[in-house]
Amino acid sequence: MKKIYHLSTCDACKRIIKELNLPGDVVMQDIKTTPVTSDQLEAMKKLSGTYESLFSKRARLYKEKGLKEKDLGENDFRSFILEHYTFLKRPVIIIDDQIFIGNSKKVTQAVFNVLHP
């Protein structure tokens, strides 16, 4: 399975998707119009190891809710990601049993190398 969880209005997501020169068998899910389900989040967590690794501390709501000052646990990260799409670090790219999280050049290059060996 090849799947990308992204935000269609996110410039970084758009740039990365364009750079990856995606094959036709990649399933795209815009997390704003089709929110991540609990089962999908569980599958991501299984691959990544923690909910925190999937959580975006750069989200506007993270600052607005004062979450930086709180001691958040795994259940908190899970709840916030399911509550609002902006808490999911993006894009999240799953290729078979590998997960790639975020928009760094290193992550983008790693995905490209897997898609285009």
C-alpha cells in the first residue's frame, strides 16, 4: 500500500507531492476533507512507534491552546490529532511497512529513493 495523508492547502505538501513524481498507485487523502480515522491513526502509530512522532507542535492551535506549557502524554497526542487535522504532522507517507513523517528534505529524499529505486 502506498498512501499519503496531506493537506491540499498546504504549500509544503503540494511541493513535496510534486517533487516525488508519484506513481499512479498512490492513494491520496486530504485530511481536511476526509479526517484521519482512529484505525488509520493506530496504523500510523504502529509504524512510527508513538503518537508524539505524528503530532505537529508547529500547529497554530498548539500555541493558541497553550499546549506547550502542558505535560502531554501519548493519549493527549492521540486525542488532539483525532480532534483536529492540523495536529497531524504532514505529510505522512506510508509505503508498505515504512512510514515517513514531515516535510524535511531528508524525509522527502528518503521517500523519493523508495519510490524510485
